[in-house]
Amino acid sequence: PRLLIMGAPGAGKGTQSAKITEEFDIDHITTGDALRSNKQMDISDMDMEYDTPGEYMDQGELVPDAVVNAIVDEALSQANGFVLDGYPRNQEQAEELEDMTDLDLVLLLDVSEDELVHRLTGRRLDPETGDIYHVEYDPAEDPDVEERLVQRDDDTEDTVKERLRVYRENTEPVIDHYEEAGLLERVDGEQAPADVWEDVKATIEDAA
Ligand code: AP5
Ligand code: ZN
């Protein structure tokens, strides 16, 4: 399938995408992860406000469209089935995507704002495997793993607030677009991860 997963920062897009790629044997295309691996890339030739993606990301702002469009275009050209996570984030990117591929389904993970802040400030990452944990909801069992977990640079309270603002302003209008196109399915993302997964899986299977 060709899937798009949407939702606010912390809604569980990465957590659910990991399960989707495993179950349906498709690619996980995530602009956030791709940009985090290229935070220091020199984009000064684009003549934008900052010279690297990291400077935008650490403040919770969107990286320029041209940079992310190129990442997604390249990844899609190599994928058969995929789950796209973190893109499109504004109307311009949504129009670009339309020229790159069709979609079978758009999943939206619904989560309240208080819960989002709690999830993001408690999130931890395993730098070796990329696995996502949470200090309360999903702590690492293995003490060796626990010891090497790190916090994402943009998971500070101020940056989280700005990311949520950017989401409401730029990304929410894109949801309306998919709703009107009849592609959108909402899933209650505030349940426990396993219950969210059950709903996500059933929704994908129903759409096939
Ligand atoms: P990106 O990496 O896409 O971040 P985001 O959209 O803010 O989303 P997150 O990754 O924070 O949350 P998630 O929904 O994946 O949640 P997760 O599963 O980790 O983007 C980062 C930055 O890159 C942007 O700010 C921007 O600068 C730039 N960027 C990226 N794409 C761009 C684009 N297209 N255009 C321009 N700029 C772009 O879960 C969160 C936590 O909650 C974890 O700790 C997890 O364990 C826990 N959790 C998950 N599910 C549950 C549950 N059901 N119950 C309890 N806890 C849960
Ligand atoms: Zn993510």
C-alpha cells in the first residue's frame, strides 16, 4: 500500500510507522529522520534564513520546502509500498506530493494537546537502533540500552510549543484537503500503543 500517516508532533507517527513497515513489508519514508541525519548539511546556496537544516529544526520551524521535496522525491522513486511520515507539512508540499505519487489512504492520529506535550518531553531515543522510548509509557528494559538513550534536541518545552503552533498553522489545513478528497481515516491516538496499532492495522486492511 501507499500510505500517509499524519498527526501532531508526538501523536505516535514514528511508533506506528515502525509497526506498519514490519507488518506490510513497505518502506518508512520520514523527512524528520532524514533531516536529523543531515542536520549540518550546507544549504547556504538556497539563500534562505539559515545555512543548515538543524538551525530550523532546533527552533521548531519548517525546513525549506525545496530541501524536503528533494528528499521525498528521491525516496519515493525507490519505493514500491511506503508509509510516508512527516510530509507534507504545508499546502505547497501537498501539491508537490500530488505530482510525485498517488496515495491509497491517509491515516490521522488524533491526540489532545496536553498529552502531546507530555509524550514529547518524556521521549527518549536509542541512537544505535533508532528505537523510540518514553520514560513513563515505554521505558527501556535493558539497562545497557537505558544508559545510552538520548533526548531529541527539539523536545524541550519551548521548542515543543513552537512545533505545535507550526503544526496548527501550516499542517492542519492539509488534513482538510485529504478529508475533502475522501482519503482520510481518523484513529484515536490517545489509546495505549497496542490499541492504536490494532485500529491502524484494521484501517489499512479495510482500505485494501
Ligand atoms: P519530525 O521528526 O517529523 O517530528 P514531528 O512531526 O514533530 O513528530 P515527532 O517525531 O515528534 O512525533 P511522532 O508523531 O513521530 O511521535 P513518536 O512516535 O515519536 O520533524 C522534526 C522537525 O524536522 C520538524 O520540526 C521540522 O523542523 C523538520 N521537518 C520534518 N519534516 C519536514 C517537512 N516535511 N517540511 C519541513 N520541515 C520538516 O512518539 C512520541 C512519544 O510518545 C514517544 O516517546 C513514544 O514512546 C510515545 N508514544 C507513542 N505512542 C504512544 C501511545 N499510544 N501512548 C503513550 N505514549 C506513546
Ligand atoms: Zn516521528
